[in-house]
Amino acid sequence: MPKSRLRKKDKQYIPDSVAQGSSVPTESPKWLAPVMVGAFIAGLIWIVIFYVTATKYPIPNIGAWNMVLGFGFIALGFSLATQWR
């Protein structure tokens, strides 16, 4: 039995920007790591002070909102951590 003819496939066009790949990401700014670690530590200290002082400090008269502020510092640290290369 004769073999069937094979079709020649045209090469697919790939744009140069895709074929080259993306450029290497630049380094993080020098201030990013210290601010990130500082935000983590500030949030942790804020929450510890809140518990140790029986919910009276770091800012009196706002009560449990001190917890929100402490976790806000920690969330800031995590958002900066996503930008670190």
C-alpha cells in the first residue's frame, strides 16, 4: 500500500517581543527591606503593648482599634514583601 503524502506545515510567526522573553526584573529599592521589616516589628510591638497594658495603650481611649492598627502595620509589611526581589 502506498504511503500518504505528508503536508508541510507553515512555521508559526512569533513576535520578537515574545520570542526574546521578558527582561530581567530590576532589584528592589534599598529602602524596601528596612521599611518592610520595620513594619512587621512595629505591628508586633504594637499588639504586644496592647495586651501587656491590659488594652489601655499604645493609644488610650480607642480600645480594640489598637489591634486594627497593629495588624495594619503587619499588613503593610506583607504588601511590601510582595514587591521585594
